[in-house]
Amino acid sequence: MFTGIVEEAGRVVAFTQSAAAWRLQIAAGSTLAGTALGDSIAVNGCCLTVVERDARHFYFDVLEETRRLTNFSALAPGAPVNLERSLRFDGKVGGHFVTGHIDGLGVVEIFEQRGADYYLRARAPAGSARYLIHKGSIAIDGISLTVAEVEGDSFAVWLIPHTLAVTNLRVRQVGELVNLEFDLLGKYVEKLLALRTA
């Protein structure tokens, strides 16, 4: 479980395929502190398990399905990735509850500066409008954000300069794919209501 408050943007060192799995090596700084083998780290919002680490790097095994269903398929050496250690229950929750299980890929439609802030509009997968709620929460590449506008399967968020400074959104371009995780509470409510009417 995560909060969507990104701790730092790490950097992809290598992402290679082996017989068993894809191996992702990420250079990191502060998120390495106190992290052990077997710990969960959200990488662009996707929950991965640390299988190896050294003083400057994390290593993760990535399933082919995970690579195919996330924006990991576009990762290349040098790419920035958002990193967050899993939630500690003796800590504070600054965003919203994020599981690290990606619901789908969004496509950036508009990304521009408006005044001092930045406006990002993305199209979610077809049929996702039911999870997009004005003033509700969404995780984009693992970043907890507030939905500012909804129009069908498209939605917009506003970004403060600090968010751009500490995340990989600063390099995103129109047409690129972003990992989306819709609000967990909305998904549970939908499931419970469907069971009541079945």
C-alpha cells in the first residue's frame, strides 16, 4: 500500500530480458534508505518487489504481463521513474490510498504551463469514466492527484511546480503513455453495488 506521494525520481540504468523475467535496474538515492530485499517499491505507480540492491541501485524482476500492461514497455536507460516506498502505518498519509496495481494506460492529450501551474489532460481507457470523479483522487505514474475536470473518458489535473520538480512528469510529452490507478474506494463501491443488484 502506498500514498501516491512520490519520494524521488530515480533513473533507469538497465531493463533487460532474461529467461525467467525482465530485470529492471534503477539508480536511486533517498528511497534506498532502510529498504531491504523483499520490500515493495512503487515504480511509476506499479508495485514491485526488491530482489537485489546495492548502495546506489534497486533491482526488480518484472513479469512480461506487467511490462505489457504498463508504460514499462517504453522504459529505456536514462528514463526517470517515480519511486515511493510502501506505507508505514506509524507514518503520515499525505495523498490517498494507492495499491500499486495499475488499472490501465492513459494517453497525455494536453500538457502545458498556465500561469505558475501546469495543466495535464489525459484520456483514460474506454469505459473508465465511471471511475473519474470531479475532485476525486487518481494516481498518474504513482502520483496522487486531484481530478479537476472530467469529460467522458478524459480528465484533467493541475500540477504545482514542486510536483514537476520531484517526479518524472517534467519530461512527459503529448501522446505519451502514463500508468493510471483509479481510486480504490470507487472500485469497491462499484463491486458492492453490482453484487447487490445481481
